[in-house]
Amino acid sequence: MIDRKTYRIVHLTSAHSALDVRIFHKECRSLARAGYEVVALGNHACTDIIDGVRLRGLGQSSGRIQRMTVKLLGICQEAFRSDGDAYHIHDPDLLMAGLILRAAGKRVVYDIHEDLPRDVLLKTYIAKPIRKPLMWIVELVENAVARRMSGLVAATPAIAKRFYARNCNTVVVNNYPILDEFTPSTSLEWKSRDPAVIFIGGIAEARGIREMLAAMNLLSKNLGARLELAGRFFDTELQTELSASSQWQHVRWHGELDRKGTASLLKRVRAGLVLYHREKSHEVAQPNKLFEYMAAGIPVIASDFPLWRKIIEDAGCGLLVDPLDTNAIATAIERLITNPAEAEAMGRRGRRAAEGNFNWANEEKTLLSFYASLLTERAVVEKEAVVT
């Protein structure tokens, strides 16, 4: 048994907020509860100690160029000052900092949140003709750097599959919800809930926002249905266009909500939407919102991808649709709003599945086991690997 209090773990992020769900609420807090000293460095303004985690904000970045130049240097310098026993990086633009830390003999973990090369194809701010060539370059660079890392933490099995051959110390730590954050409502009868459905998270065309609005517009006005949006638009031009359209009358947009605000909203709606378009990276993704809907005890209406179909059908917790078929989406929404007993039963089954399998408590064990191994048995091997 090791004395974890002797080990300091420094988390580094250039693009995420101070209280990011995966980084702070899940990984950092779990490590702090286990007795590690945890420092979280990032490009934000928060400097505080919360739940045993020391947040060290280095100030907001003014854009991608500054983030990948001046701010990168600042994070790298502060990382060395923090003198960690292990460093946990969360963004691809910090891979250079990771290599510098490795060259100095430090243990570095790369947390792979997304399938970065495939996501390049969906970046609207990158010109279409260069997306595919850039995808191949990004994949080659990420693969090469991954080999030099002390370990890799992948957010999904699909991501991990790509890296197992490149780094044998690769583990999957799924981004499943913290159950206590999403306890189903016991004070409000299901039939008394708002005739509303919800989408939480980043809002984009590829995530089905146009189809959601079109489906809402197809519903009978007598139903009084509403779409609750909780998140930010990735594209401000899309936001301006849609908010000025007649379909926007069916929307109540909350912007980005904190954890309590999101949980409160989930207690009042009839179903959650996950209508991502058919893209390779989407079909193997495990969106947080899918499992948060389940944890909150509401049924889901989701794109009919093989992976999602298995999760939803095995749990019996929702309906599957073609994400481009607005009539099918509208029919599914109407069914769950007008059949409260069926919707409530689906929600209960989803909650049971979350309690059994899809929850952070299970993933926390994997994370802690990974770090116990990294900081003890592997310590000598890591030192030898850097020297050679």
C-alpha cells in the first residue's frame, strides 16, 4: 500500500474551463479523495482550492494562436514550477509540453477525450479542401507522440483501440456521469412535467440542431411542446441564423448551465435528444449527454447507430431514429410526451442501467488503479525508458 499523499499529480488544460466535468469534477476530485495532492493548471481565471484540488488559473487566452504559442509556454513553465510526480495533459495542443516534460524525465499521461483526426473533418473553421490532408497529419503526429507518453487514458473503447498498439499502458476511463448529480425527481409526477424535450452540450449542425428545430415545428401546436437547449453554439453565424428563424419560437435557450442548473432542468422534461449526424467519429462516440439523460431517469431519443442501439435497446430506455428524418424525430417526441407511463418506465430502466454500469464510480476504480501502477511499479521502468 502506497502513501498517496507523497505524490503530486498536475493536470494541464489549455482549452477547458476550471471546473470542467471530466477534468475537475471527475478525475481531479477522485484523485484528491484518494489522497493524492492534485494541482490543475489552465487558461482560466480561477485560483482556489476546491474539494482538495488546487486550481491555478493562468488567465484567459484571446484565441487559438495565443493559446498555442504564448499560453503554451506559460503552461509549460508553470508545470515545471509545480514539480509534479506525474503530469496529466488534456488537450492536443499541449502534446509539445508533454514531450518537453518527458525529455526532463517526468511521467506524463495523455488523456484523449476525442478522436481528434476524425473530428478535424467536422471543424467548420478549417477550409474543406485541407481537412482530409490535415486529418492524416494530425493522426501521424498524435500517434508518434502517444508512443512517448508514460500512459494514455482514453475516454472511450473506440479511441483506446487505436492506441493499444502504440502504447501498452493505455486504459479506458469512460466519461460516465456522477450518479448523485442526476437523481431523478421524486416530487413531481411524470404527467405533471413540462411537455418538453432537452438537448444539452455543444450546439452544431453535425449534432442535429437543424433537424431538432424542424421536428419541433412539425408537432401539433395543441401539444405545446418546447425544446430546451442548454449549451453554446460552436458557430456564432449559425446561432444568429437559427435564432432569427420562425422555428426558434419552439426553443428556450439557456446558454451554458452549471451542473446544478442542468440537473434541475432534466427533472422537468419528458425526454433527452442525441441526434448526431452519421459521421465516423459520431458512430463510435459515447456522448456525456446520453448517459446523463439515463442517470436523470428520462428516456432518450437517439441516432440509430449500432453502438447506441445496443446501449439503448439493452437498457430499454428510449427510441432510435434516423437523425436526418425530421418526421421520425417528431413522431418519437410526440410519443414520449403523450404517453407518460411509457416514457416514465423507459426513464426508470435507463436509471437502473446507469446505476449498474454507466457511472463514474466504476470508472474511478480504473483511474486510481492506473495511477497506483504508474507511480509505483512502473517508476523504475519509466526512468530507464527516458534514459534510453
